[in-house]
Amino acid sequence: MPEEITTAHRWLADHLGQEAVPRPFSFDYDGQSSTNFLKDWKLARSSRALSNQRTEHTLSFTAPQGELVCRCVAIEYEDFPTVEWTLYFKNTGSNDSPVLSNIQALALYLERSGSDEFLLHHQVGSPANLTDYAPSQTWLPPKARKQFAGEGGRATSADLSYFNLEWAEQGLIIAVGWPGQWAAEFSRNSTNGLRLRAGQELTHLLLHPGEEIRTPLIVLQFWQKRDWIDAQNIWRRWMLKYNLPRPGGKPLPPAMFACSSHQFGEMINANEQNQLQFIDRYLEEGLKLDYWWMDAGWYPCEGNWGKTGTWEVDPARFPRGFRPISDHAHSKGVNILVWFEPERVAQDTWLMKNHADWVIPTPGGGGKTHNLLDLGNLEARRWLTDHVSQLITGQGIDLYRQDCNIDPLRFWQSRDSAERQGITEIGHVTGYLAYWDELVRRHPNLPLDSCASGGRRNDIESMRRAVSRTRSDYLIEPIGEQCHTYGIAFWLPYSGTGFMDVTSAKDRRKDFENLWDILSEAGSMKPLVHGQSIMTARKSRYGADAYGLDDRYPFRSAMSASMTHCLDVRRKDLNYELLRQLFKQWHQLAPYLLADYYPLSPFSTGTDVWMAWQFNRPESGDGMVQVFRRHDSPYETATYGLRGLEEAASYDVTNIDTGEARRLSGRELIQRGLPVRIVQKPGALVFTYKKTAE
């Protein structure tokens, strides 16, 4: 990696140095391209150390008449081959500026040599499908063009805003940080060149005197003389060290959650008594929780959890608020998570009645009931920050979860004039990030959870402040959970999903067939699986075998750093002995989920394949391998070559269910592979390994 770090430093000096031309960004100003005039603007440059390993460089470009300043704030890393920057534009004059347009936070030209073509690794976002986070590869031959974008103003609805470009034994990781409507394009010329462009999708705006805006964050990470998967592990390590939130200044540990959303229609039918009952039942059965999760519908909503905009604990169901619940949970060593969706405002709520001026109405009306709280409105954001902060303190809330179940782009665009296109989005995105930053400043021990109909806001700016504890709204179904882990692990070391026990009761068949009826009666919308009920989806995926699923298979399919359980613990006939075993295993295995990640099988949504991956900790010489045999696979055995091991070392490999251990050399595990036999289908095994002292 030292050679790669040198490459990154050299690149920064070449592109962001005092006399560097061209710059790795571009914009049009008064109808002219910055590539033609920026070299003539006055440049001031300064640097300051942020830490022993990070240096901030600021380049300020001032227009000849002094009416506009373009400021590039970049960070250089000493221990990773990483460079990042954000652009800021400020009108320092006394009149409106000429129009700024086509602002590209990234505008970079690459040229290859030799015969190796450009290959782009990219992934689906989280549209709540089986294929969320599915990895893809696109070759970029001469004259090829590949475009990506957010959808509806939520960053990772359609495409994931992270890319890995490789060519000629080297590569470049690119990430776009913008929890709004971004766009990127990879465009080949007719010879050996490739042009990269990324930024906010639409900018065509003038700035008022004193007004300042920002662009998306751009992150580049350089790699060479390794394969792209090894490069992804450098990225994972950088994410863990510099981006994963650290509440209270401490590393964010894996965590176990539980909720009663599927029993009480989110929180519509919840009350103080049943919340206390569920917390106690989990603990009575020896199922230790880190957090009790209280989801949507805890506010006055008239039986419709989507009626958001009155952010007070419903006095009818919780006359004493959440304090009795949080105090009881805290006395048992359990923390409290509470769900919020402050950006969506329904009709006939406190915000609409008292501050409709803070709200952007549904464009065109048409009987729609949901509107958008404008976080670009400073007064609205101050009120929201103060109000939520008081709830956090007063109700004993330990973890703040923010959801967003509407596409904000059409609301933003409805507020923009012809000469201010993109400005409302910029204000909202900037306000959204500032709101989170202020909550954390006031509550430094408070973890944040980012949700937007699942994982639709998983850009790097959001992930620096929060983690995605519901990475997709396609939930529960094991093949989907496997596929999501396979894909998201390339980019986000820490993510979460849910597990529902539907097969461990004595009467498995009846339990399975009644699942959707149970969910429907509860009024829950969260467990929808891409337009199907969980029951229908699981029947279609598993057929008759669904009734005989061992809980190990769905549990291990959903095993993640943040795992939420949706069990009906009022029932005494669940297989609590097995659940206790699985909880214990999760606590043993969860730290591995933050280690280096290696996919061992191809990605597939098929029902007749095996899927496997490995998490490896080379510093401590240990790790784990997860293997899944899907229900239609005719094969009982498979062999997987491991990665990241020392060939000359010996490793003790243990089946965590049986305790059976084998001693194999690193060379055997790498070259011949780890042989695995799974008789049951579907079935899942986990192996741990540890380098011996020999």
C-alpha cells in the first residue's frame, strides 16, 4: 500500500496543486466552461493538519471581478491511498451572480496504455428487490458510455453511488457523497481515453449576494498491483477507520435489536404494557438485547403510521410517555431506539396546522396527503433540532432512527425558478446533514440510523453520520438476505437487517401458512417483499421445503452487524433453546463481519446453487466462512478456496455447530480449498478458523 499512497499523493499534487491544470472538477459560469478560464482566476492555497494522518488543503479561486469564489476543500490521507474533496461556491459581490451551471464535482480524464480495457465494477442500489446491491461488471470499449443516477432524490434507490474502475493492473475507486439526486457518467473516446463526470444531476442557478452552496463529496482511492477485491478490502478498512460513526468517541460495536412491529402494526397498537412485556419476555428466555426498537406509529396518527407531522408521544396509548419503558429497559441493560420520519408531513398534523410555511406541498395537489418539510429553511431546521433533541433527552432515547418514505426530488423542483434550478435540493441536503451533525453535537453518545424505505440513502455522506440498520425493505426471505450481504459487504462493513422466526414452532406448517394473516391483521406494511407477502414470496422460493426450514438457515442468511429480531415472544412454544444457541453464536461471530471480505462463490439469485463468502482478520490470523446450500441444489458437497491466509501457516478450522475441527495448511485452504458437505437443503454452515501457534 505505500506505493499506492505515493500515487495518491502525486495525483493530488498534480491535480490540486498550486499550478495544476486541469482541475478534477468543472463548471460553467456565465455560459463559459471553467476549463477555459479557471487558470486565470486568482488562486489562494492553504493547508492544515487535521490529525497525524490527515491534511486538509483548501484552494480558493476568485473571479477577476471578485464576485464569485470557488473553494475546493480536499483531504489527503497519509495511511490510505485516498483523496477526497468538496466544492463550495460563494457570491461575494453585491449583486446576483451570473448563472452557474453543469457543476461537476468530478471531471477527470484517464488514459490507458497497452491492450487492457477499462472494466467498471458497479452495483444496484436498494429498490427493495431480491437483487438489491447486486454486483455488475461493464466493459468500456471505445465510444462506450455508462450512466448512473439517484432516483427521485434518494441517493441509492436505483444505483449505488460507489464504483471500482480497473485497467492494466491498477484501478480507481470512486464514491459520490450526496443524499439527493446525483448523476455519474463514464464515457470512452475512440482511442484510449475515458472521461469521468459526477455531481448533482441538475444545476443551473445564480447566487444571491452572500449566498454559498456546496457540491457532492467526491472520494477517490487508488490501487495497483492487486486484484479489485483486495482493493475493496482497503476501502473497507478506510471506511471503518475514518467513516464509521464513533458515538462517544468509541468504535461502533455490532448490536442485537428486537421489536414488536409485526405484532402491533409497527407501533399503532402498541402501548406501555405490551412494550414492557416484550422486553421482559426476550430477557426471560435468555435472549440478550442491546436495543429495544420502537418503530413508526408511536405519535397521534389515528391508526395510520404514515400520518407523520405531530412529533409527540401519543398520550392515549402512552399517558406517561416513553419514560417508563426506557427506564425499565435501562435497568435491564437494554437501550431504546425510536423511529422518526421528520421530512414527511401529512395533512392535519401539528406541523401543517402551525407551520405550513415550512412545508413544500405535494406538487400539483391531486388529493395527496404527504408534503415535505423543507430542511433548507433555517427556522424549520432549528425547531426540528430543538424539538427532537428534547424528545431524546426527555423520553430516554438512546438511538435515533430517521426514515424517508417519499421521493423528495419533485418537491424540490417545484420550488425552483428557471434561474435557480437545483437550489432547493442543495438547501435541503445541506440542512439534512447539518441537522444530523447538530443532534450528534448535542448528544455525543447518540448513534444514528439511516433509513429511506430501506437502503435508499446509503451514500457516503450519510454513512459518515449513521449506519444502515435496515439495508433493504426486501426483508426476511433468506435468498434475498444472502444476496444483499454478498453485495453490500463490498462497500459498507456495517449494515443491518431483520430476522423473523416462522418455522420453529411445534406446528410449523400452520405457523408458516398463517404468517401473512398475522401480519395483515397487525396492519404492518414494513414486511412487504417486492409487492408480495412474505408467505407468498417464501412459498414461491422454497415450495414445500419451506415448511421444514431449520431456523439456522434464515438466521444465518440474515446475520449482520446490526440484527433485528421480530419474534412473537409471547408464545412459549418457540424453539428458544435453538434461538439461545444462535444468539450466542452471533455474539461470537459478529466481530468477524467487520473484517476483510472475500466472496467465494459467484453472485446468484438462483434456488439451485450454493453461495459462500469469507471474513478474514490477517492481523490475528483468524476468520470465518459462511456457506449456504439453497433448496433446489442437487449437490451435497462444495469446495471453496480461501483468501488472505499465510500459505506456510497451519489453521484449525471448526464447524461451529458440531465443534468438529480440522487442521489444514494455508496452502491447502488456498489452493485445494475448504471442503464442505451440507446434507440438508436448504442448509447453512459456518466455519471459524484460527492460525495455530506452530
